Amino acid sequence: MAATQEQILEGLAEIVNEIAGIPAEDVALDKSFTDDLDVDSLSMVEVVVAAEERFDVKIPDDDVKNLKTVGDAVDYILKHQG
Amino acid sequence: MNSTNHTVVVTGVGATTPLGGDASSTWEGLIAGRSGISLMEQDWAAELPVRIAASIAVDPGTVLPRPQARKLDRSAQFALIAAREAWADAGFTGKAGEDPSVDPDRLGAVVASGIGGVTTLLDQYDVLREKGVRKVSPHTVPMLMPNGPAANVGLEVGARAGVHTPVSACASGAEAIGYAIEMIRSGRADVVVAGGTEASIHPLPIVAFGNMMAMSKNNDDPQGASRPFDVNRNGFVMGEGSGVIVLESAEHAAARGARVYAEAVGQGISADSHHITQPEPSGNGIAHALQNLLDSTDLKPAEVAHINAHATSTPQGDVAEIKALRKIFGDDVDHMAISATKSMTGHLLGGTGGVETVASVLALHHRLAPPTINLDELDPEVDADVVRAEARPLPGEGPLVALNDSFGFGGHNVVLAFRTV
């Protein structure tokens, strides 16, 4: 069953917390991974791989650079999840 | 004093070792004659010919925040912990620049290991084979590169004068400190954070060193297995950890009112050009390093009160080192209190030069030479005054010099000299 926007945000918050140590409640739709959440380009790869597994979605490398904010990632997963 | 011959001093020490999670607990363990060696508890160790090691006393996972630790090889974790301690011990309150007493453009970092991020390399290869391409960590390259610990320490303190990693197997940590001394002496930097680190307690390195016949297989007596200078020594015991010091020009240290542990007098460096792993048995290569030390500094053999020997507990190496000391120092060796702290810490490979420099500097600071444990019967070829079961006070008055010897596979010889201030 496809995840809702709320479930995806919650899942990404857990992933970002695991990888970057940012409190899950600080992971909001308008937050930038790089500027606000201490997720650099290497850690972003980890976030993407974890999200692919959790939400049954494929996020090609070429699309990763367009995922600037948590909201971008949530929208992408909503649209492409299996 | 001209601008290319600055006096160098030690203003901070830090360590995380098999004896303790910081420099003071490590020193207390050394002075008490405590062994950090035990039977390995990992499942993979059960079937190996060598099942003993000197594992870290304080797990770095309990010290570093997890998001930071997971991006660092274990060797870089150790180095960062030791460097933070040394940095704070030197009296700095933040990164260079944030603490106005040190200019980032005049700050360096030189940290080395013998083998680099070997556990990262091997573990990630397992991930590739077992879980596939996508699961290999994007942090793998910066974790396994040999300059990773130096780069991470440099980032931590804000070093912009240069970050370096001289690699020379088990002499790496000492060579790093020698390089750092030269950076300050020559005027390239005012302050350098320098040391060695190693984390190679993993089945492949242990089996590989074991197959070279270089390691003790005294699995039934872990605490008695590392026995430098003893007639029954039969190889080294692998240890892990890091030792880091803060070096500083004497002028810079004086200007900010820093506490000074010792002067870093200089270093003697040479190469055996004899065999890829065997030490030159007459000690000529090591003697050449000692002679270079005397020729390049104002050091006098009569001042040398203490030597932290390389002495790994191998049959050939321990004897070659003493022969070299006799060749260069002659009868003066008789008044040098020689300690083999690997009897307690095991052999930290590239970390050893860092940890044993911390030990040498603290030996001068406390005027006390650590013991050499397990020395039940001195090898008759070891013609020197080895400090045996109990720590021994060094002369209470006057200047004292301590040497720290480190030698590595490949024929690398490094001798560092420190003097009381």
C-alpha cells in the first residue's frame, strides 16, 4: 500500500535522524538537506538508498540533485513509489 | 634565533589506548605495569592461530556521536578522540581562529597510520558481495584513505598550514611527529597537531602478520605474551589506539602563556636498505638514525636518561635496537633507563609512535620511567639497563632527555628526542 505524505515525512525524518543525528521533529518539508539538516552530498546518497528501501521507490542518481528540500523528496516519493 | 630554526615544544598530549581512554589513564596503566592484552572475544577469532590482542579500553562509539562515528574509519575515530584531548590539554578553547590565540593559516596537522582504513575496506567489500552495489557506503573512500585521520583532525582544529600523512609502517606515527617538528622549526607553522593511530584488529591483518611468523601465539597466557627483551619472547601482540601531541614554537607557546611539557629537540631518520621486513641485524640502520639525531641537534648522549624502545618482542628486532644504542652511545647506555611499553600496550603499529611519544613526554614531565613487564629472564644479548617490573624514578635534578624509537617494515628508522624544560 502506498505511503501518505505524512508517512513519507515521518519516514524521512527517521532516516535523517539516523544518518545526520538531527532530531526527527526538526525535519520539516521546507528544510534544505544541505543547509539545514547537515546532510552533505555523501550523506544524501545514504538518505536516498534508505528511502528507496523503505518506500519501494527507485531514485536515479540524475534525479537526486533535484531533491534540495525534504518537500522535494516527499513529492518525488509520492509520485514514484511502487 | 633566525626564522628557520625555531625551538619546538610540546604543549598538549592526548591518547586512547588499550590501557585507557585518555593520556592520564594510559600513563597510570603504564606506571602500574598493567597489561592491556586479552583473549579476543570476537566470534571470528575463535579459529585463528593468534587469538590475543590489545583492544581499545574505551570503545570510541561511547565517546563520539553516532552520526559522526559512522563516517569515520575506526583509526580516524581514535585519532580524533586523541587529538581533541591534546588540543584541549594545550589550552585551546575552540578551532583555530575561533580561539584567537592560534591562526588557522599557521596551524598544521600530521597524523599517520601504518595500514590506513583497512577495516573499512574489508567490511565494505563484504557489503558489496553480500548486499550489492547500492549498499556500499558513499563514505568508503574518505574512510579508507590513509590520510583520512590527518584530514579529519585538520578539519576538527581548523588547520590550513598543511595536513600530511607520512606512511612508514610501524614508524608512521613517529615520522608524523618528526615531520611536524620540521614544519615548526622551518617556519611553515606555529602549531602542529601530530601523532599516530591504528585500528587493524580484524581477521585478515592478524592472519597475515601471523603467517609472517611475526606475532606471538601465546594464546594461553595473553598478559604474558608480549615480553620484549625476555629470552622467551616470540613475536609481537597487535594493539590498537592513538596518541597525539600538540607541538608549538617556543615563542608561540610563551606568547599565549601555555604550559610546556618538554622541548621537542629533533629527530633522527634513516633507512636500512637491507630487507623488506627483517631488521638489519647488526643495528647499523638504526645506528645511522641515532647518529643523524646527534649531528642535527645539540643533544649530548650524557643527557639521555630514558629511552622508550621500539622493542616489539620479536627475537631479532629487540637485539638489533640495543646493538645500535651501544654503537652510538657506548658506555653512556649504562645510565639510560630503557622501557619497552609494548609489554603492556601491545604493538599499535602506526599508532605506536604517537602513544609512545605521549609516554616519553609524560616520563620526562613526571621524571619516572615506566616498567617493562614480563621480563623474567633478560636476553644475554641485551646489554642495557632495562627498567623491569617496577617504574623507576629518573634523576630529580637537571635537564633530562628521553628518546622514542620507532622502526617499520620497509626498513624505516625514526628516533625522536625530547628534553625537560
